[in-house]
Amino acid sequence: MASLLEVVVVVAMPVLFLMGLSLSTNNGGGVEATWCVTRSEASDQALQTALDYACGAGADCAPIQSSGLCYLPNTLQSHASYAFNSYYQRRGNAPGSCDFSGTATVAGTDPSYGSCVFPSSQSTAGGTGGTPTTNPSVIAPPPPATTVPLYGNGGLTPTNTNNSRASMEFSITTILISISCFLLLSFTYQQQLM
């Protein structure tokens, strides 16, 4: 008769294998959705500058206007996240299109809330840049024109710094492999004792 450990190993190994496979694919085998959102540590001044840039460079900022579905909460973080994501999606998630001088990052969790739906692809974002909408002034006005640009063009050249998904997949895969090895060694050790 099989011991409890043998049953666990026989059942757990295929489950762990399938869990590992599910980490590297998604529902349809295509690319998983990502969104561009603000970094929590970004300053209000940097966010306002980046928000103005995104809206002026083709992001759809109509939903964060006072009559839009994403106006509330009326915060700089919320409005900037929507505009950054619109810009990012309209550019087809192009490398470097979600940075905004370090005020944004790519996230794998949908930031949509209530009736405010963040686009998750170029087709749902309404195109490839479009006509810029009116720049919103949410909390603070843009910095004075006497501000010296940080990187030649105001520091707004997007760069891609997202490694979080790859790191998470590596960590989970490592954990699953460790559990599998432990179960296998435990089974082998138990067999030697018998």
C-alpha cells in the first residue's frame, strides 16, 4: 500500500509542473496585458510636468477632465496614471514609453476602478497618439519656464526599466523547483528507511 508521502509526491509533481507552465503563458498564449502607472515616490512637481507632457504628446486625457469617467478621484497620482497609461498603450507598449523621467512604471495589475477603465492595448486606447487633448492642471501648475532641463529635453525621454515580471517568474519558478526537489528527496529518503 502506498504511503501518504508517495501519494503526495505522485499528486503534487504534476500539479507543480502545470503551475510552472501557467506562469510562462497566459489565457490565450498571447502577450499579457500591462499598464503604465505612477510611481508612489514621484514628486508632485515631476508628476505634473510628466502629465502635461503625456497629454501634449498624444495621450487621451479627456477621461480625466472634470466631465470624464476617470476625473474622480481628483488627484495628481490618479490623473497622471491614466494619462501615462494612455500614452503607453497608444504607442503599443513600446520599450521606453512608460518612464516619464522616472515617475512611472509598468504594472501587471489592472488599475481600473468603478467606471474608469484603463486601456489595456493599443486598440482599446484609441490609436497611435492622436491629437493631443487639453493639458489638465489638477493640483499644481507646471513648473516655471526658468527650470533647467535635467537631460537636455527636460528629462522626459522614456526609458524602459521594468524587470518586475521576469523577476517574479524567476522567483516563483525557483520556489516550485525547490518544493519539487524537497518532495522527491523526502520520498527517496523514506524509501531507503523501509
